[in-house]
Amino acid sequence: MGKATKSTKKFVSSGKLKKTIELRKKQQQVRKKYQNRRGAKSGGRSTAPEAPDNSDEEQDVPQESQRSSKKGMSVDDVLGAAFIDDSDNDSGQEEELDEDEGEGSQDEDFEDDASFGSVDELEEEGQNHLIELSQLAERDPEFYQYLQENDKELLEFDPDNAHEVEDDAVLEDEDVEMAKEQSPALTIKILRNWQKAILEQRSLRALRKLLVAFRSAAHMNEDSQVLAWTIDNSSVYNKLITTTLRYTPVVLEHHIPYKNLPNGKFKPPTQTAKFKTLQKMILSYFHNVIYVLSQLTDNELLQLAVTESAKIIPYIVSNRKAVKLYLKKCLEIWSSANDSIRIASFVAIRKLAAATDQSILDHGTYLTLVRSSKSTTAYNLPSINLMKNSASEIYCLDQAMAYQHAFGYIRQLAIHLRNSMKVKSKEAYKQVYNWQFIHSLDFWSIVLARACDSELELANGAPSELKPLIYPLVQVSLGAIKLISNSRSYPFHLHVIRSLLHLTRHTQIYIPIAPYILPILTSTLSSSSRPKSSTLKSLDLDLQIRTPQQYLKTRVYVEGLIEEVTYLSAEWLSTKAVHGSIAFPEIVVPVLVVLKKAIKTAKSNGSRKDSASIKTLVERIEDSVRWSDQRRKEVKLAPNMISAVEVWERELKAKVDESPLGKYVKVQQKTKEKQRKLIQKAREDRSEILE
């Protein structure tokens, strides 16, 4: 024997020798089975030696049986050949074993040589069957005529001319070269050749090479990895990542398409032989995508990776391990990235929720939101609101499953509140008076408002399954307000009141908010001492749950508090549940009494500005009372005419925005939105001067 070369020694030391030998043996077995099959079709027996014991034995099939079955064959059967069935069964068994063992290590399950090796067999079958189809007219003229009449495109089948079949020696050299420590450098020219083959022919061979290079890009910074390609150029790296992410869904959609359903869900691809062969390659690629999501720092590439990876979900949805890993990564991005990437990750999460069983709701959507809202500032509040609005949509996909989760989490909030009421200590109060409790109440208010929207229920003709949860949520919210009633806790009270206002605005369910909001106004104005002047800037009540000590009894705090309470009172009175009720003139009587008393108190303390804003609100309420009385006089209703009252209220609710109080609230909303934009602009540009 000759002396071993240096490249051979490196190849042996890499640990790939055994796998390469096994792969070559498997290719030889496939060729032998194919030769046996062709020998059986020609009426003779193959003289090739039998395959090893670990492979299925190929039995001879009579020619008549073959001929009778040909008429029932589809195009895929002809292109797939008989030997593909055996190889697919083998790969399917290996795949099942890998899935059972896959709970241990991700990298061991999805090595490129094991995952992508069978893809070449799918690509080679085109050349083999081109020869077979050319001989079909002589061997079986009857079947040849049948194909001419029913499937002429099959006889005109032309494999990828740009990528001719390589002989065994070239393939073996390529595998050896890929295993060497000194891997070849990837260039733009090579990428363009793969792109051309994928775009023109949807070539699986080119896709396989592209995914092997993608794995090299994903693990290029790991010393322990033996990679097939070396990437030493940032532009090549970006081009490779972009090409792989965009082209992989296109090829998979061509070879194993799935069906989109009208309700927004989809039907996963059928378990064909080709899908079983490609499934390991898809899972390997998907795991590499998950790994890349942790490495990317460029926002555009990260958004592209999240968006394009969501298109692969139909192919991996049956693998719970891959689904959990992908969901975990999407939740991480959803809670930390910028808004555009958050939206892309939410779309992926929503697609997972629509495709899998709703147990995904219990895999961290709500918990991720709670963890992200532990502290709230002017900079992360918009992101938290985006998370709350997007997560509420997921919980409305399956209301029966969402009811179980919502019931459990609302019960947790009630338990925290009950413990705080019993213990009555500073530490116990902190279990309720914190940002996580506030955002949890607000989140479930958004979920119930979306699911139990009055217009949506009217369109569906049935109440929402989540509607029974409105009462316990309101009780927990009102109980949290009553827990502490001092002036420093007023910002917390206002947060809860805003959540309840959002809920009553959408569900049109009457919630008695006046007894909890008016005491803030009266206690602020009835202070024994006049508010002291201060040079402090205005306090943003949206960003506070407890008033800072230096703001107490200051003019700037009192004015801001009265302005906010006046606006929230007007907004509650203008809702359809209150203003649209036939009893509106009677409902506002105690409110008017308290507000008029507050005006007298404000005048006695010398605060004309405060009394002016309250006086304006009282005038609008009295105008709306007259507006409602005028419409009540036009009809004759009695207590026993319930159905007629409901019809009248439905007509009145449609006109609430035209009432004096409704118009007043619209103007106030525009003013507050303008102020919010100015404050936001001032945060972004420090040179902006606010009046």
C-alpha cells in the first residue's frame, strides 16, 4: 500500500470517515436496487450481489403485474421510481428514530451529512428517468400512448441542464473536501449559480448546497465546528443569509406545497415520500435559523429572518421541540426589539398559535409581558402597550382555551389583593401597588374588551365565552382602588379607572366608576391649606403609580390631578353604557351635586382655574341632560315595556357622540393628543420648548 497523503490523514482525524463510508455504501445499495428493478422489468433476473442484511430485499415482479400497475401510476410515481420508495422508507425510519432521540442534543440530530445527503437522490432521479422514458416507447408502447394522451409534459421532461449529474468520484471528492479543515471560501459567483438554479429549476441540489453554506455562516464563530465553507467577507455573509432566508420557502412551496384556509389558518403539507425525505433537511435549516436569530445584530437582517422563518412554520409544526424553541426565541424578540421587529415576531407567534393547539398560550405570552413591564418609563411604555394589544389578539383566537388561562391569572390577582387586605403591611401593599399588577389589570381589560365587544357580539349573534370574567375583573380592580386611599396613591387609582373605562366603552356594560373618581377631586380641593407654588415640571400621571413626595400639596400637582379627573369623569359620562341609558338624567344627579360642591370649595381656596374647568364640565352635563330629556318626551314608555326601552336605547346610543357632552369629550381628546405629541417630540429633541 502507498503512503497516505496529508489530506487523507486530515480527513481521517476529522471523524467523518465512518459516516462517509456508510453514505457510499448506501449509495451503492440504491444503485444495486435500481439495477435489480430494471432487470425485473426486462424479464430477467439481476446478477448483482444481494444487499447487506440491514437493507430491505428487493423481490422480482412479473412483467404483467408491472404493466397492469402502470396505468394507475401518477406522474410522481413515474418520476419517483420504485427504488425511491425503499429509500424513503429507510429515511423515514431513521427520521422517527432521530425524533425519539432528538430530545437530547440539537446538533447531533441535524448534522449536514445526515440531514442533506438524501436530497441528492431526489435530484439524480431526473436524469435516470430521462433515459428510462426514452426507452419506454419500445418496451411498453401501450403505456407510452397513454402518457401522450394524458400527460404529455412528462414525456417532455427536461432536467436541469445547468447542473449536470456529477459522477461518483466527483461527489466523493466533494464530501471529502467539505470535511477538511481548510474549507473553500464562498464567493458571490458561487451564490449566483445557486440562485440561478433555484429560480429557474427550483433545484433541490442547489438548495442543499445553499443550506450547507448557511449552516457554516451560522456557526462560523465556533471553533469546535467542522464547516463546509469559509466566509471571510461581510457582503458575502449578508448575501448568503438573505438568499437562504428568501429562497428556501420558495423551493419548499414548489416541491411540497401547503394549503391556506379562509379562516387565516393553513393545512400542513401531506406526508408524501418527498416530504419525508426533505423533512430532516427542513428541521436542520430551521434549527440553524433559530441559532442565527441570536447572532444577528443588524435590524434589517433580523426582521427578514423573523419574517421569512415564519413561512417555514407549516413544515415544522408537527415537531414540538422545534416549535417550542422557535416560540421561545420569538417571545424574546417580541419583548426586547424595536417596534417593526416586534410586529414581525408577533405575526410569527400568531401563526404558531393558529397552527398548533392553543397550549401555546401557556408557553409564556402573558408571562413575557408581565416580566417586561416590571418597570415603566416614557421610553418603554409604547412598547409595553404594543405588547398588550398584540398579545390580546392571540388570546382571542380560541376563547374556550383563553377562558381557562384568563380565569387562572385573574384569580392570581385576586389572591394578591386578598393577602394585602389581610396583612395590611408595607410589604403586602407592594404586592398590589406595582407596575406588573397595573399592566396585568389593563391587559385583561383589553382582552375582555376585544372579545366581548358589543358590536362583535351583535354580529355573531351570541355572547362571548369570556364575558363571565368581566365581573371578577371589575371587582378586583375596584378592590385595588379601595386598598389605599391617600393622596400619594391617586396615580394608581387613575390607571385602574382608565382600564375600566376602556372595558365599559367597548362592552357597553355599566361600571360604577363615579364613587371612585369623584373622591379624588373633592379630597384634593378640600385641603385645609392652599397649594404651594413650585418650580417643578408637570407630573406625567401616565408614568407614575405613586406621587413623589416633593409634588404633594404643590400647585402643579393639584392642577394636573384636577384636569385628569375632570377629563376621566366626562369620558365616563359620555360612554354609551351611561349616556345611552334611558336613566341618564337620574344617574348624573349625585355627580352634579358633588361637582357643584367642588366648585364652591375651589372658589373658597382661591383657585379660579380649577373651578373654571369643573364649571365647564357641569354645564356640558346639564346640556346633555336636557338633550336626553327632549328625546324621552318624544316617546311613551313604561316599566313593563322592556323591549321598547331597549330599542329606544339602541337608537340613542348611536347618537351619543352628537350630544353636548360627547362633543366636549372629543375636543378634550384632541387637546390631550396634541399635548402628548408635543411631549414626545420634546423627549426626542431636547431643544424643543414646551409652553
